[in-house]
Amino acid sequence: MENVTDLIVLTSDDGEEFEVEVIDRVEVGETEYFIVRPVGEEDVFTALRVETDDEGNEAFATVDSDEEMEAVEEAYNLSLLEEEN
């Protein structure tokens, strides 16, 4: 089985593009999140919330609140435990 990594190109507020590797996807309630890390980094992770506009276009948003990030971390940890079993 071939190991395939999903990469996403993001654009920062100042217009700089950079690639992140998708580590996992988790759901908290009705909201989907991507767990990502910059390409080449092993210990840096963040979560991106998937948002959909009125026309059905999806975009990523940063997770700014501590409570939301804690809920995403809990969902991610549970997904890791499920993979182990």
C-alpha cells in the first residue's frame, strides 16, 4: 500500500503561499476541521475550521478561541485512540 500525503497550499494575510500537510480530519458537532502541519515540520500542528459560504464554496478559517481548540484537540485524540484499536 502506497503512503499518500494530502497537501494544501494556503495563502497568508500578506499573500505568501505555503504548503501544509493534512494529518487528519475530525468533526466537532456539525463542524469539520483539518489537522495540519507545515511541510517539513514534525512537531508543529494546528487546526483549520472548514466554513461554507452561501454559494456552497468551502474555505478554511483559523481556530481562535481556546474552547474551540480544546474541543478539536479532544476529537483528534479520540480519533487517534480509535485508530490504535
